[in-house]
Amino acid sequence: MKKEDLNILFLGDIFGTPGIRFVESQIASLIKENEIDFVIAQAENVSGRKGFEPKEYNRLKNAGINAFTLGNHVWAKDKIHEIIENNDLIRPANINSKYPGKGVRIFDVKGNKVAIISMMGITFNPLLEPWEEQSANNFFDEFDKIYSEVKANYYIVDFHGETTSEKSVFSLYVDGKADAVFGTHTHVQTNDARILPKGTYFVTDAGMCGPRDCAIGSNFQEVYEKMRYGAFSAFKVSKNKCQLNGIVFTLSKNPDRKKIKLINIQEQ
């Protein structure tokens, strides 16, 4: 039977093993307390500091996550190619079609077709090897193409970008078409959860599930030395206590039943 309203949990970038562990410790209670029907997580920083590998994929699937969006670090680990064609992984849509995987996937959630789209920002977001291009393609054009070709009851977009301006302008462009646009990538949750004039949910950045009081997940020392002295040593995942940032929202065709709230849980 088709469920009229859907409660969705969207988790900000899960960062390294500490992020996985803290998500595992919190997700069951979040699902129960909010009567969640479907869980989406940003997964491009899961395996180590960059990338997503089968071992961590299986661990998070077992924890209760239903779909994973990815970003500019999608190819950081070679083993991503073992899972990239899985029907619950969504890599950026606005890239050339020669790359494996898909930028939009359709999920049946309680009888509703839910399209999840990954979009990548361009400004201050240069693509590094093994990417063969310097930047992603135009995200407005790509959304138009998807929206005209992909038929669903609901459309959710993870906009993975550096700038608030790209995320904000894109959200207003798709207002009334996409049902939700959530920014990711900066690892800093923004206090602007709202419903746009034509009904689209928007948050500039969902935040991060991982170590806090550090360099957005990485150890302070190595990042500091690079910033101050130009030194470089491999950044390491911080061992600090963690936070869980996310968004709970309701997909509904009835405006009176729509609601959105930010989730911010701090490890004690």
C-alpha cells in the first residue's frame, strides 16, 4: 500500500571510521524517534579521508542506510569500481557520461517513486586526477535534462559544492520542481533549514558525521602546518569526539503536513 507521507533522514558527509562508528551508535534511535522511512547519506569521505570502499559500504548498509550520494572524491579509492554500479549509489550527475555509475537513481519508498540526484558544484571545486576534466558540467542544464526524462513522485538533490551562492541559486532555480535540495561538502551545518516559496526544502549544508574540533574531520596539526608554512604531510582522520549532523524532513503532497528539522548530536 502506498504511504501518503514519507519521513526521510539525510546525513551529512560521513567522515572516516569515527564517523561510521558514531552513525552506527545513533541511527537506530533516530529512525525510531522520527519514524523514518528512508535514510540517505553523503559517503565520499567514508573510507579513510576520501573515497568509499565495499567494506565500509556494507557496514553502513547494515547500519540502516538505504542510499549513498557521492561527490568530487568519488574516484579516490580504486575499489569504488566494485560497487559504483550498485542501484543505491549516486555519483555526481553533471559529469561526462564516460564515467561509470549514475547520477540519479529511483527508489520505491512505501509505494512512492523517489528520485535521488547528486549534483556537483563548480566554483572553487577543481577536479583532480583521476578526473580528466578540470570542472563539472553545468548543473542547471543537467537538472533540466533529468527532470524532463526521469519521472518520479519526489525529487531529492544533494548539491555537493563549496559555495553558498551556487547552492542557494540552484535551490531557487529548482524550487517547485525538486522537493528537497541539501548542500554538502563543507562539513559545516548551516542554520537555515526552510521551505522555499514554491515548496522545496532547502539547507545550504547538511554538515558532517565525524570528528569535531578539528580541521573538518582531519587532524589539526597537519592542516595547520600546510596552511601556515606550506608544509605537506598526509592528512589524518582526527581521533576527537564526534558529531552527527543531518536533516529530518517529510515528503508530502499536502503543504500543511510538510516539516523539516536539523539534527545535531554531540558525542559526550
